[in-house]
Amino acid sequence: MIKPELFDVVELLVNLPSEQQFIGDRGTIVECYNDGKYEVEFSNEQGETLALCSLSNNQFIVVWQAQTKQWLRGYLKSFLMLNFSPLAPQFWGEQESICF
């Protein structure tokens, strides 16, 4: 698993209904705490903050690394296959058809 770092873009793996943020929403790590939690800012297209949440690294995946300035393609697909393989047909049917 990729270690989250400051300014990485992350994608939620859980719903946060109290914050109106849901699986697949993307945010930016704005603080890394010593206890393994990360402060993630979710914003709109105008750059206005929608939510600021303290999350543990099992609640999101890194999809863009600030240090390398690269998108991490296929990471969600690998995560789903490893963790939800019995449910895989529900996500992408019998034929693997997720596009990244």
C-alpha cells in the first residue's frame, strides 16, 4: 500500500454522510498526524472547502502522488479485486470492464 503524504489526492472508500462526502469523492491531504490520521480537504470546482475530515488510511486510497506528480492508475480496481472478489461481478459484470 502506498503511504499517504501531504498534498496527495485521495479517493474515499467509505461514505461520510454527515459531511456529505461519499465513496469515490476525491480530496487532498492537508495534514498528516502522528497517530496515523490524515486531515483531508474536499472542495468544489471553485476551490471552496466543502468538508475537512480527519480520516484513517483505511478510509481512502491515494490516487495521485504529489511527490511524483503522477496518477496511480488501476489502484481501485486492484483494491476491489483483492478485498471484494466474491462481489466482483456486481461491480463490473462477468467481463472485466472497469475503465480508468
